Amino acid sequence: MRQMAELKGETDRWRTLEKKVAELVEFAELASEEEEPSLREEINSEIDKACSELEELEFSLVLSGEYDRRSAFLAVHAGAGGTEAQDWAEMLLRMYLRWAERHDYRAELIEVSPGEEAGVKSALIEVDGPYAYGYLKSERGVHRLVRLSPFDASHLRHTSFALVEVLPEATRDVDITVDADDLKIDFFRASGPGGQNVQKTSTAVRITHIPTGLVVTCQNERSQYQNKETALKVLQSRLLEFELAKRAEEQARLKGEHVAAGWGNQIRSYVLHPYKMVKDHRTDCETSDPNAVLDGDLDDFIKTYLKSTIGETA
């Protein structure tokens, strides 16, 4: 039913645009006969809007991978560098949350490991919405930040790294079947800030998949049951990735070669000093406005990368 609703929404957009273009043709003929300048200006404005919408719809055809329509789980991991890297990981986390908000996607924090002084060591969010995975898969890899450190008393320039992972949402009972006997489930008290219920009861859940050794933790919900359901959902997505990675031809497409969050592996650099620039090293797409990018304005980078992969199976 969900897939049918998504397909209906997509075809409705094409039909609506088709109807709009037909109406514009009629108006254009009328304007040609009457030679009314104001009418021609209005039509040109509507033509520009139609062209923009057509470009957006055509771009959606790029997202034709097996899992591109699905929601996604996005994880951010701080690289080497202590507090600097952990603060950078939190900046990236905010960037993706803002991007999701701009696109009317529902983004929910599933699990977070706070840094000792600031930032986060790692965090996992669920981005729920059509084509979330198709767009966000372009963000997999190492992200590098260059700036004057706010944590350095000498205010020196520092370089920090963080790793971003993106997983497609698994469809329960279709992609992956999890045997209850293969699971070890532990309950514990949630760490970090929270209300009385979070701090005083064992609501947090840790699930270990014994055959693979995969471990998933969830502590953001108030009830033990909700945390368990969310953790199982994340586990299924990780198992889906695990199964896909066992096939060599799909490993490169869905996960890519494992890389360390450090020098020489970055897919994108965010430079705040001595000049301002964000550059994607895979496509050479760049901008001189890093503040906008860090506030979630990622579409140029995402679309440029996805267009560069046309012809590849994603």
C-alpha cells in the first residue's frame, strides 16, 4: 500500500505538469494573437516554473536503484582528534537534520554517544521519507573540516575528520528474517540527559545478533518496548547491508570500500579558515558559502554527485 501511494503521487505530479504545459500552450497562442505584454510576462514566468518542475521530475529518474525509494538510517562517527573531531561529528549531525527538515522528511535520533567535553563520538538517525536513501547515499564517506579551533587556547588551525554511513531501511519479513534464537537482548538505564522515567528505569535496549556479532543500541524512546522495536528495525537494516556486502559486486555499490576517517580518504572538505569553501572531491562541485551548507543546503552537492553516477547501478 505504501509503494502504491508513492507511485500514485509520482504519476500525479507528471499528469499535473502535463496539464499545466497544455494550458500554457493555449495561453501562449492567445498572447501571440493579442500581443499583450503583461500576459506574455506572466506566461514566461509560468514556463520557467514548469521547466524547473520538469528538471526536478527528470532528476528523480536518476534515483532508480533497488533501494533508492526507501527511508534511510544515517550514522556519523567522529574520527581521530578527540574533542575537535567529536564537535565536527555533531556539526555534521545537525547539517543532516537541517537537510531533512528542508525536505519535509521526518528525522529521528535513534542513538547517540556524547563526547567527553563536547560533540558526539557517534550518532544514528532515521530519515523517513520517499527517496531518502536515494539522496543520502551520496553522503557516504569521510568528511574533512578545516577551521580555527574553538577548543585550542592558542586558537590554531585544526583539521578534523568524521565518517558518514548510510543504510537503506529494510522491509521487515521481506528483505531479512531474524530468528529470535539468534538475538541476545540486554536492558539498561539510558545515559545522558533525560527525564525521570529515562534515568530511573531500564528503558534502553541493546540487541546483539549472535551469528554476525552486530550490536545495535537504542535509548531515545521512553518505553522499553519502543526502544526494542526501533533497535530491531536498525538491526534489520544492518543485516541487509551485511548480506549485500557479501556479494562483491554489490559491496562497492551499497557500502563502498571501508576507509579510515583520516587524511587522503575524504569525499568532501569544509574549509572555514584561512578562506571559506566547501568542495566535493569526487565531482569538483564547490561553493564559497560553507555556512549555508552546514545549515543543510546540500542539494547541489547531492544532485551533482548523483548525476555523475548515471549509468552505474546504485
